[in-house]
Amino acid sequence: GAGVSQTPSNKVTEKGKYVELRCDPISGHTALYWYRQSLGQGPEFLIYFQGTGAADDSGLPNDRFFAVRPEGSVSTLKIQRTERGDSAVYLCASSPLPGDTQYFGPGTRLTVL
Amino acid sequence: RKEVEQDPGPFNVPEGATVAFNCTYSNSASQSFFWYRQDCRKEPKLLMSVYSSGNEDGRFTAQLNRASQYISLLIRDSKLSDSATYLCVAFLYGQNFVFGPGTRLSVLP
């Protein structure tokens, strides 16, 4: 079956712009996670959804970052007023239930110039 | 102190060697543990879950020591295709998955 998909695969933007990153989880997976990964580091947790609600958003670095999952499936990570330090690979993962094996998407490589 | 720590390596080993990675975690309440493999510029993929009794999957053996709060991964008879970064992960229900920084392995011909 289809795995987790993310779009776009690459995004180049200018400092101060707004970006949206999309994640399509595996069908039927109730848990959805967003991570950010910088070179040479492991994935850093950002936010976790259980269904439509954000169960834990403690990893969001500041209020420029926001994520939604309005129908409990597709999720969008939104970054306002992007900064160069936001450049990273943004990974999405889904799992059938919280704590189950996570399946990752290919990531979106964000570059802020 | 980071929640999950790993030696970043790189570990450079010849084909056929046995190599072991350790990982330590700081939250003693962590409930589940995993090893993920990540190839260069690819997403992480589950290698194996780690059970309290230890578990083996072919050439890979994972161990958990709750008293000392560390997890290990042993790879026997290393193949060139084992070259990757190995990520240690701890999970606490009601919180989230915490990834270590990864250990880079290069298996040399």
C-alpha cells in the first residue's frame, strides 16, 4: 500500500516568507508526528496529532510554527516569517496508534535564503 | 544532558566484522525502544524494536538494560549494505518519541 507522502520534496524560500509543508499519512493511521532534522542530528520532535487534535506541541520552537490536521488525515505544517535557522529537513511520520512503529515520509528539504 | 545519547562515530569496520553500538537514555520511565536505520538523504526506517528480554533478527541483536538505562545493537557479519546511520529511539506514552543523534557506520570492503 501507499506509504507516507510529503510535498513538496524541496522548498527554497526567502527569509521572511511563509511556507506550508504537507503530509499525507498512511490511511487509517491515527497518530501523526512532525520532526525537524538538521545535518548530523537525529530527528527533533515538533508536534504530534492524535486524530484531529494536537496531543503534544511542546516541540514547536516558537509561535512562528503551527500545524493542523483538520480531518484527522492530511496535516500541514506552517511556518511564518521564515528564518535562515529554519533550514532543515522536515519529516512526517504516522503510526496506527500512539507508541506503535512509526513510518516516515521522505521529508521536505526546506532552504531559507 | 540530552535525553538519548549515542556515540556519533563514525565506526569504520571491514566486511564480516561484528560491531556494537550503545545508546543511553535519561528518562527511566521510558517504555518502548527502537533502532532505526537512516541512509544518507533518506528517511529513517525501522530496523527493530527492542524488548526487555532482548531480541534477534538475523544478523542483528538488540538488548535493553533498564537498570543501567542503555540499549545496544549488535551487528554480526557486517555487509557493505549495512553502511548507514543508526538511530536509537525512546518512547514514553503520553509524551513522544525521542531520537538520539545517530551513530554512523561505514562497512569497508
